[in-house]
Amino acid sequence: MTEQARFTASSLLFSAAVLTSAALIFIFGAFGLPGNSAITGGYLLVTIASALILGRQEGDRPVVTSMDAVFAVLAIAVTIASVLHFDSSDYKEYMLLAVSVPSGYATGRLLGNPVLTSIRLRLLQVSAPLVAAACIATVPNLVGEIYPKPFVFGFDHATTVFAIAFGYMVIAYIYSDIEWRSKISLCLLALTVCATAVFVASTVRFVLIAILLTALFALACSIFRPLRIWRRIALVLLAMILGVIVGTVARYDFVVRVGNLLAHTGTFSGIAKPEQNVVKVERAETGHGPGITDRLPGDPARSDGATGRAPAIDDPPSCDKTFDLNNSIAIRRALLGDALFFVPKAGWFGFGLDSFPRMSCFQGYEIHNSVLQAIVEFGWIAGAVLVIMIIIPFMQFLFGRREFDLNRQFMLSCITFALLLSLIYGRTSRDLTLFLFLGAFANANSKIG
């Protein structure tokens, strides 16, 4: 294999790792599986390890950066917390944690410069067909569907995962070298309209907002860039607005009903309506709370929840309150309230991986916020250094003495998108994409002399 072929394969595998969740849903759907740990592990091994092996550049010696030093502190803090509270989770979750955090960062950090340069193009080449296939697979499930979110291949969170892949497609297109009036550009914009309409009709909300915010961030970062980037951003925004209109009209009753439901985000009070799933949340001695499961957008396989011990601690704010379990915003507010309750009690090394789902009265639910999870489960040190590590790229962009090239600006936008998702859907052992791009950014930054 030639060196150029190695680098091309590495960048394609890196892109496949970024889109792990969407790819796994198609794989599981093809075999009719609800999930499979062996397939998930094999996919991660092939994409991450192979990308690293094929993407190494001969004679390339990494230069230690401030991000590397901060990451080392994070890795040490997480390791100590895991050792101290080893029985708080199972081996599968620890393996996913090892793949997502140290392996993800190391892969992005050690790739050769030619791989970093080609990721923009390869991510677009991988994500666009995946998004198109996702739209084709989703549309039939919208027709006559009685649930706001359609079940695609048996997964109720599939459209959220597909929308995340769509977000990376949009970012890759914005930073591509494609002429905005070309046929390829017109095809991608048409796909943007269709995908936005499908995901709006599927009542996907925050991911689309995160895409719009990331596009606006890219626009702000490109103030001194050529106008062709501005044009691509403007066209993406117009295409998404058109898609929102089409998707809303197509399933108007569902979209409006979900909007009205989410407008009431507090604890439930009053008489339950037929479409509501109202329960009183109480601490359970064993097992999960009433009808509560953990289905994260980044986890195609069903999670059975953590099986370790729960530390003795006072009841958090969510206990003995009544919630509508169909209202995701109300649940997230309750989870954030519980997490903030545990933050002062976490200590230097927290309560251990997956301890929160047993301490909260919403048993079986993760915090869905990677920063708060790092503080609660791995301690104050891990939480602080994770925040510092995320801030460093933005500080370097704002106050660095060197102008950012297009590759680093692209990676910064990908970090922004991954960060927004991690604040709503985040789970540290599933944050592979965030650490892949943090490592890639540190790598690209270290190569600027």
C-alpha cells in the first residue's frame, strides 16, 4: 500500500469512527439486532486502531502541548477514581471509557499531517451517503406513525443519531473546497433540505439547534475568510429553514403537540391527559425506578444500567416528586438538579463511573451532561481539567498569535458541535467524537511552527 493510500484509508476510518453510532444502527438493522457488544467493540477496534496504525507519518515526533499536559491530569484523575470505585460499574462500561477517552484522544493526537488535512473531505464523503440512507430509511416510518419519534430499525432514538451524522456533514460541507454553484453543492443542499425536513418531522429538536448554532459559530470564525465560506454557510442556513417549514407542515399535529408538551418543563401538577406518562419518582432500594430506562442517542444497544453499589447519600431534589416521563426537558431539568446536588459532595475523586444512575431517584438515567458527570463520578479534579481542556482550543483561537488555518478552524467547529451535544446527551464513556477532535486539534496545533 502506498503512503497516499494509507493516509486516505486512515482519514476514512477516522470519519467512520466519528459516525460510529449512525453506522452501528445500520449494521444492527441489517442483521435485525437490538444491539451487540461484540459488533460494537469490533467496529471501534477496526476504525480507531486501524486509523491510528495507517495514519502515522514516518519521522513525525509529537511535540508536547498544554492540551497534552491537561489531558494527562484528566487521565490520571479518571484512573484513580475508577480504581477507588471499581465496583461502581461493569467491565463493558470501563472498556468503552478507555476507548472513548484515552484511545480517542491518542488517535487524533498521533495522526500524520496529511490525514488531518484530508479529514474534511473524507468526513463529507462518508457522512453524505449515510445521511441520504438515513432519510430513505426514516421516511416510511413517518407515514401513519402514532409516535412522535419514529422507530427506525427498531430504535426509537435512531433519528437523533442520524441527525448528529447530518450535523457533521453540514460542518464538513461548510469547510470544504466545493464551489457553491457546482452540481455537487446543489445536491448537498438538496439533501440538507430533505434531511432537515425528515428530522423536524421526527421531532428531533436539540441536534438541529446545535447544527444551527455551530453554523453561526463557523460564520463568526470566518469573518476574515473568503466570501465563499460565507456563501456556503448562508446556503446551509437557508436550506435548513426551508427544511424546517417542510417538516413542520408534513407532520404539523405531532410537531405542535410535542412543542406544547415541552412548554411545561416543571414537575407535573394537575390531571393527567391520555398522552402523558405521569409517575411519582421515588428512591428504589434495588433495580430501576418506575419504567425508567437509559437510552442514550450515542448508544444503539439497549443499556441495562449500572449494576454496582450505590453510595449512601441524602435524597436528591427529584425524590418524591411527580413527573411526566414523556417530557424530556422536565426530566433533564430534574437530572441536572440532582447532579448539582451531588457536585459539592463529590470530593476529589467522585463517586465512581455510573454511580449517578443509582444515586438519583431517576434510577437508570445518566446525567446527560459530560462536564457534570465528570465532576460527580470522577471528582472535582477531573471536572476542572476537562473544562480547561475544552476551553484551551477556543482561547487559542481568540488570543493566539497565529492565524488559524482552515483545518484547525474546521476542527474547532467540530469540537463546538460535539461539546453542545455533550451538554445535553453527554456520557463520558460515549464521548469518543469529542476526544477524537480534541486530540486532532492538539495535533494540528503542534505542527504549526
